[in-house]
Amino acid sequence: MKVAFYTLGCKVNQYETQALEQILTSRGHALVPFHAPADAYIINTCTVTAVSDKKSRQVIRRARKASPDAIIAVCGCMTEQPHVVEEIKRKYQNVDIIFGTHNLHRLPEFLYSALIDGRRVCELSHTEGEVAEGLPVKRASNWKAWVTIMYGCNNFCTYCIVPYVRGRERSRRRNDILQEIDALAAGGVREITLLGQNVNSYGKDLDEPERHESFAALLSAVCERTAGSSLRRIRFMTSHPKDLSEELIEVMAKYPSVCNQLHLPVQSGSTEILRRMNRRYTREQYISLVEKIRSRIPEITLSTDLITGFPGETEEDFRETLELVRMLRFDMAYTFIYSPRVGTPAAADPDQVAEELVKDRFGRLLELQNTISREKNEACTGKTFEVLCEGVSRTNPARLTGRTEGNKIVNFTADGVCAADAEGKFAKVYIDAAQTWSLEGRALEWEES
């Protein structure tokens, strides 16, 4: 079969698509672009916001137009909500397979049933606490890889649908994680990102003797294990501020392979809104944590998530968010308009904020953060950074692109260097210009082969 995938949402979704791709290609099926004719279209959905819901539905409609006789399968977070599944069954008769985040390994079985038996498949059952190991993964890159260390979330922020669609926290065993990383390092991977909805909760759900394994201890073991290998960079996401430990800060500071970059979602600068969100930290506690991190790792690049228009947010609450952003000066922020998710406590809150107010606040927040991001990037001009080349720039085919240790995008020239030879190598790049979301420069030298 010719199979096309479309993935929406976070890196966990992207990682799971890679697993699905490998499951199918290992059985002889061929991958084709989503816009090309295919025998099956598989859409890995996201439901974290209303916008992602809308985009998922648009892609489902696109698939049928692309090839009227193809099998269409829908999976991902959207399918873990009963009311959405019923809507898909009712409105999208063209969808042949609906399966959840806990049933990835059964995709070949579902395709067979739809193709041979001609029956519609809807499989969403799962067993809490189970972690499917041994799934092959078709990596999108030979040089960078994601490694999931845990699934699910126990935090139940009042706006968030993730615990309902991803289930409770389930940590992978330490040895399974380390063996996967060993294989990646042996295969020449230069950078990995450890993934989890909240990596700081890693290990808390494990049985003895691993029950007391902290994320900091796991990260330390990864660094020790890969020292001297091709693996030069280790990242992780996401960290919840409520339980980012001083032990983790020390591990980050100790090991050169841990990137000086951290994504630390704050969501709001108002303690009252944080309470309503069930974030379990105050504005002051978050500021104190950032100060600890920056005092120990002065060069760290810090990014965050911010939500405007959460139920009950007053103008004063919003101003506190603006003040926090001005004070902490994040390198980058993912900004969102609050989006009610059916089944979450915040969606039933009667104190919803008027749409015109939310849009105004979002615009003001975005303007402020973009100004800071631009200033942060401009401060990089005239400096030299080590960049891991990822290939040709999507915006300018005459340039290469890559990322710094701080995860800043760099588009750069490299005289006399072939893109195919440069991909996966580190270059010293001099920065001579800055944009709001990227840097521009020229390669000075490359690592030796």
C-alpha cells in the first residue's frame, strides 16, 4: 500500500507518527507525501486548542478529496474524547478507522480489517499503566531524535485536556530508555530530546526498585552513558515549574552535553489566575525559580507558554502577566488565546472573558514578546555560536539552517560546502544579522569528519 501521514500538534505526536511509519514500512508499505495519491491517509490529530481541532477536521476533509477510494484513518488526541468520536462517526462517513493514542501498535490490524473485511474500525480501549515497548521508530532525521521517557499527565490544570486524552502518567523503565539512547548514539545521532508531558514527574509511578528514580538521576545517567559518543547535545521537555528540582538544575549545570536551554511554561503572571488554573505555584515562586536557574546557568535560553483570556482574568491580572514578561525577558514564548475544552473545569466556568478583550490582550502580549525576542536575538550579533546543521533553509535555498545550543534557528552561508555533506555536522557560525525568530550568519569552520 501507499500510505500518507499528516501530523498535527506536539513532538509526542510527531514521535508517535514516526513509530507508525516504521511499523508500516517494515511490512513493505511505501510512504508518500500527503498531497499525493495514496491507498491510505493517516491523520494524527491534536486537540489542545479549538484551532488545532479545526485544523484536524480540515485535514480529514482534504484526505477524501485527494483520493476518494482511499482508506482514511484518524488517531491522536482528538480521538480520545467520546463526543468527538461520535461526531466523526456521524459527520465523516469517509473515515474508515478511528484509533486512540494507546493502540498505535495495532494499526496494521486496523488497516487489514478496513481493506479486506470492508468494515469500519473504532478501537479506543486501553489499559491504564501499560507502556508498549519495542515499537520501531522511523526517524525523520539521521542526526536528531526524540526519545519519549513517559506518557500521560497527572497535573489536571483546569484548562488542559491532556490528562483526559493521554491518560495518567506512565514512566518507561530506565533500562529501556538507556538502550534506545545507546542505539541512537551508536547510529551517529548528534542530538536527542527527552519527551514527556512533565518530565519532572518521571519515575514516580514506577514500582520498586525504580520508584525513587528521579528525572535528574535519569538525565545524569544518560550523560554519563553517552560521554565520548557521537551524541553531543541532550535536550528535554516539558518541565512543570511546580517540581523542577535543584538537583535537576545542578545536573544541567554539571554536564556539557545538556543544552543550556529550558522550556518552562508559566501560563500567567497572576497568582490568582495560576490558582484558578491549578498550576500549584505562585508568581513569586516562578520568578524565584527562574532566578535560581539563571544564577547557576547564566547563558541559559529560556522559553515559556502564555495563555490570555483565561476565565476570570481581569485587566490587572493581565498587566501582571505583561510585567512578568518584561521582568524575565524570555527568549521566546508560545502565546495562546484561552480555548475551552469540553470536559475540563475551566470550560464550565461562568466567568468567561469577552472575545474582544481577549483579542486585544493577546495582541498586546504578542507585541511585547516579539520586541523582547528581537532584542534578545540582536544581542547575538557579532558573536560566534556552534550550530548543528540540519540541511538547506526552507526560506532560502542558498543558505543552510541549524540550531544553536540555546535552540535558536540560524540560517547561514557556507562557501564551498555541499548541503548533503554539511547535514548533521557542527559549524562555528558568526552571526551578522538578527530577525525576530531567527539569526543569520556565515560559517567560519566545520568540525573535522
